[in-house]
Amino acid sequence: MNFIVYSQIREENLHSSLGLPEYSYYIVLKGFLPVLKELGQVHIVKDPEKEVDCIYDACRKKNEDCVFITFSPPHKSTTGLRCPTIGVLAWEFDTIPNEVWDDNPKNDWRVVLSDHGRLIVLSQYSAQSVKKAMGSEFPVVAIPVPVWDAFEKFRNQAVGRFSIRPVEISMKGNIVDSRNYCITPDIFDPHDVSDSFRLENYSGEKLLLGFSKTDEFSAYLGGFYEPEVWGSWSRLREPWVLLPRRIRGTVQIKITACGYANNVNKDIFVSMGDEKKRIRLRAYYTDIQVIFHPKKPVSILQFSGLDLTAIPDAQDRRSMGIGLRSIEMTGQSDGEAQGAVRQEDQAARPIKLDGVVYASVFNPIDGRKNWKDILTAFCTVFQDVEDATLVLKMTHNALSSFLGKLHLLMQQLAPFKCRILALHGYLEPGEYEKLIAATDYYINASRSEGLCLPLMEFMACGKPALSPDHTAMADYMDSSSSFIVDSSLEPTVWPHDSRPVFRAMYHRINWESLVNAYQQSYQIAKNQPDTYGKMAQAAMSQIKTFASHHVVKDKLQSFLTATL
């Protein structure tokens, strides 16, 4: 058998594609490749319309069987090929798109599925959704990604849970660690974040940073409220901006800002490194020019001297001081060469993990992942617990995809003694396994899932979970391996539908149930090692039964035999 396989994302553009909807399809393709290579010869193509039928015709001449397997959603799949085609679909809703919009017939997935004539999905929930639209006789099979065997070496080398603390991992990229901030209800001070962010050196080019709700740089604010259409109001006495460059030398900065209440016509201060400048705020937006000459690389611009006294009977009673619309930076040609700063050292930095560790891996802009509930419930339960750590591994290439939301939540949840750690960057396979080794529980609060590969990977390595058991998770988890988080149905939209219409259902997480899961899991991790061990064994057993290489191979082979 010849297998022609395709994914829009390929190995060469994998890192730059983090966070794109198609990213996960390439990960699924990579997971299936070992099975496909056992069953036949694999041909990876970049342009299905040009390549597939050519390979198919060549195979026919040699009297060899051939099938095209496209790892892509139906509306992005090729149709009308001579070669038999099977789509592989990750889907997490109770209905599939069955309407045309934007003048694209493929948005009605039934058109594409009828052309292909068969389909592979990753969960029984997805299979039911397809049969609901295509009829009970439509050839669709649920086959998970075979994750079990990929971690055999890890399991063989793993030692007892309590003998591996602490674990040190290392990574390139950005690291947001709550231990590097001074966080109280009134203070959000980045006192030790100089090496937390991988920022380029400033070369003197003009940079314009906008802070409205649609500007990516609003995510670089600290001590501010959520951005609005015009810009952002500060909420603390000493708010700050994380600049997107490391600055040394001379830089001219134009701040477009205004004051609120007692800050109107008031002198405040703006600081960069060891330099502090006096500026005056007006009741209306004005451009304020300041020049700094940092001798050491700096990346924080901080405001101080704000008066947060509320105005009696004011309509808006927030603790606002400065309204920030934009910042413009320009390097000065005064002989201080910006280029003298050597390029950022990209050596991986160590991160020590100890205590009871909860971990989650997700795309922060994917609304289904519901990571705010994960964070708020964690800080509520472990407000006074120093040895509880939450690791959020972000799978989007833009720092702005989560930083602003995380900073604001940390401020709102303060004070807390637990540790919040957000990792933003690529983890090498060995470092990813170290993260798994350091983790006690995988935490998932998703509203719906087509499979949830990270959850399966952690369970395959003996890590119990805190998770709902709806959609795809119903195939491989229960209370023997997990703390089940309750949920209830609510309406939603299809992810790629440009129309704001409810056509599907997903699940709202019961926040109190998530809180209870944190409480119970922590007590077991601390006081009941035997119970934890049984849950760990159950997690491994479930993934082995569900998603081992030979199970997936048998299912795939049977489906191919029956449908081709």
C-alpha cells in the first residue's frame, strides 16, 4: 500500500506556525507516521492538487494500491482527485458545519465528505457528530493518535514519584515566573524579570507601540486595566511597560497620555533603568517627550508618583491614574552605537520545579482551553500554599497571546504564595519529558476536545489528571485515573464560521468542581502515596489500551480493508 500524506504545516515551518489552527494537524500526522510506514510506503506531498494524482497514476501502472490521507479540516481539503482520499479530522463539537457561507461550498462539510466517501476521526464523539450529518452508514472510524509507544523509554527510565524532586528543566524563550515579581493587591513590580523575556536588542529604528484593545502591545503593560478601544488606564501606583526591545544608548520616547482625577496637571515620574524624568499629565491626550541614556540594557519603562484617590460620586470609581494611548521610540544618532550591544544569548535557561506540580499545555488564544479558570481556581485553593506550582506551557509563537491577560490576572488574584510559571517557547523533546517527570497532575479545563494530545501524553507517563470527561476525553479517562471536573452544555459557534451564529454545543466548566479537584489532588499527592500510585497506574493502563501502536494499527488496517 502507498500512502500519500499531507498537512498544511510541515517540519520546516513548524516553530513559526505555533498557535495556527492547522498546527495540531501536523502533530497528528507525525503521530500516525510510524503506523503508516509499517503498513506501506509513505509519500509526503506539499501540493495535493499537483502531486497526488501523479503519484497515484504511477502506482497504478505498477499495480500498487494507493490512498491519499489528508490531515486537514474538510473546508481546507482537496476534492475531485482520482486517488481515493481519506480525511483525518480532529473535531470537538456535537454538529459539523452543514451550511454554506462566504460563497464557499466547502464550508458545508457534507460536500467534501461525500466527495471523499470515508473519514478518520480521533474520537467516538467526533464520529457521532459526523454520522448525525452524513447518516449512520457513512464510513467513519475513530482512531486516536498512537501516543503510548512514544514514551516507552521514558517509562522504563522513570523512578518513583517522590524520588525525583526537584527536577530542573531548561528552555529558550520567555519565562513568566510569579516568584520574579513583587505582587500584592497594590503592587505589581517586575523586580527580577530582566532575563525572563527573550527580547531583541534595539537598533534605533522607529517603534510605535499602541495600547488599545486591538493592539498587540497592550499585552506588554503591567499594572493596567484591560485595554479599551482608545488605550489603557493604569490601576496601580507604579504601572509599567515591558518594551519589545532591550535598550542601551540614547533613545527618544514620545508618550501619548493623559491624567485622571487628581493626576491632571500633576507632575509624575517616568523611569528607565537608573534614570528618572519628571513629566506633567493633562486632562487631554498630549505628546510628552523624554530622552533616556541607559548604559546597561533595559526593557522596562515605569511610571510613579500617581495619585489614586477616587473622586467622590464619580461614574467610574476605578483606581485610575494615567491613561496611556501609545509610545513611540526613536534612537538618537549621537555617537552611541546601538549596534555595539551583542545579540541576545540564546542559551537555554534552567527552571527548577519542586513541590506539588500541576501542568497544562495549550494554545492561549484557543477559547476552548479555558485557562483563566485553571489559574483562578489554582490561586484560590493554594493562596497560602508555597509548595504548589502551576506550569502553563503556551503553544503560540506570540508573547502577546497571553502575557497581558496573565499579568492582569496575577494582579487581581494577589496576594498568593503559590507559584505560577508560564513557559513560552519550544521545549526540546528531552526537556518536555523532564517537564512530564516534574509534574504530579495534568490539569485540563477545556470546553471541548477533539483528542487532547498533551493530556494523553502525560497520562501515558503515569500522571493522573484533573479534567472533565466530556467530548474526546470520554474515550480514555474515568475516575480511577483522574479527578473528574463537572461541566454542563452551552451553545457556541463553529470555530471557522465568520457568522456569529450558534450552531453547536460545548461545555461550561463547573468552577467549584475544579476547586474541589485541586483540593483533593493536593491532599493525595502529599499524604496518600499509595492512592496516587494506583491512579498513576490506571492512567497508563487506559492510554495503553486506547492508543498503543498495535491498537491503532489494527483499527487503521481494518478500516482501509473495509472501505477501499
